[in-house]
Amino acid sequence: MALSLATALSLMQILNVPHPPAGSNPFIVFLVGANWEFLLTPTLLGAILLVVVALFYNNLSKDISYPTYWF
């Protein structure tokens, strides 16, 4: 478990996308014995839903455009 958490946090630091709560995902996977489906159902689906809600909410005003650029 320690190796999975260290790997996840290291990759987040290298990619400059730190998200400390995401460090709990490796623990959940190993403690519960979750399969690959866990990455699709709550994790990926939740991330996509958060981005869609953020895009909708932040673009309600005509004065602000979010995101200003993608990459």
C-alpha cells in the first residue's frame, strides 16, 4: 500500500497536478480489494462529472469563459 501511495503522489508531483485527496484511491483499492471497475465507476465517472459541472457553472456568466485554454 505504501508503494502504491508513493507512486501516485510522485506521479502527481512530476506531472504538476498535486491532488492530495487522490492519495486515498490506492489505499481504497488495496484495502477493499477492488478491481479495475473501481477506476471506471466511481473514480473516472466522478472526475468527468466534476469537470462537466465546473464547465457549466463557470460558463453561466457571459463575462467569464472557463477554461481560457485547454493545453
